[in-house]
Amino acid sequence: MKKYGIIAAMQEEMQEIKNIMKEIEEQNIFELAFVKGKINDSEVILVEAGVGKVNAARVTQILIDNFEIEAIINVGSAGAANDGLEIGDIVIGEKLVQHDFDITAFGHPKGHISNVGQFVESDNLLIQKMEQTILSMQNNDFKIKIGTIASGDIFCTELSMKQKIRNKFSADAIEMEGAAIAQVCKLDNMPFIVIRSISDKPNGNNNITFNEFLEKASKRCAKIIKEFLN
């Protein structure tokens, strides 16, 4: 039986995962609450990272250092970069990139990180397991796409910025943590997968739709997690 670490950025996202857990107990490390329990028959350690890449990276390393986990799942909301995605659709990050990382002055492509590369790929076995999960769900309520997720320390609202990220990286979704978690996992040889539900579509006013649909996006992610760990 695998032991999974699950990282959420926000309280709303964490709470929906907690709702599907059993045998819950809590452990505090560096003022972070790590919630231990089970989803189906899988052991999980759930934690809220906070928003942004530094928070995400910090929590990822603490999780790896203090719990004997075998894989990490990052779960949460995202903005749509792919115009074919609607509110509530799911993107599974096969590839992740930090769209705001820039050492192009030294001849590298945008997003390239020394000793890491431009893209970090999720664990192939976890992606295969996710593909099997998607098939087993026989879902007609929302789309599930395996694709590319772009992360950066900015909440993307401008249509022009969304289009730039889409064109540069062929990104399907834009958020603020996944690629940082991916970087730490790659450096630590920890298998990982990123699951994001679309909560908004960058249009200059999507901060409003984000707040409106955050709960819906969080519930969708929890549904995927429960099936994935079945």
C-alpha cells in the first residue's frame, strides 16, 4: 500500500480532501498542520501549503523530510490557458513549467532552470494510473485533460498574458504552485502528479469567477483523488 503526500494551496481545496478522509489525526511541524489519515485503503498526509511557489516548495521538502511518503499529489484550482477548457474541467499535469523563470539572457529558453530543465514531467506510472482512473469514471459532467500546467507567482488575469503563456509553453492551465512542487520532487527523486480543476478563465475580471467557482473546483479535485486512490 502506497503512502501519499497531498499538497493543497488553499484552505478550501484542503477541506474537500479532508472531507473524504477517515481515521484522521494531526501533527504540527513549523506551524503547519499535517493531517494524517486514509482515503479508501491508502495512507495519506494532507497539508495546506499556502499560495505561491516558495510556500509550495517549502512544504514539499518538509513533507518529504518528515513522513515516509512514496509519492506526492498536488491538488487545487487553476485558470484555463486552453480555450477548449471550461469551469470545472480537470487538467492533469503531465508536464510542468515555471512561466516566470527567466534566464534567457544566458541563452536558455524561457522557463529553463539550471539542473532541472524547462519542463518537469510527472511520474509516468502515476500518469498511467490516472489514465485508468479517467476511463473507469465514465464521466460526462466535465472534461479531464492530460496536458501542460504553467506556474508563476502571479494570479493571471490579463488575456494577453494568458495567450503569451499558452503560445510559449502550449500550456493548458495556469496556477501558482505545481511546477515548484515538481522541481523539488525531481531534485529529491520523489514521484509526483499534479491535478488541477479549472476555476476561472483569464479575462481581466476572472478574480470574481475564481472566488465563485473555487469550491466547485475543489470538489471536482477531491472526486478525482478518491477514484485515483481506489
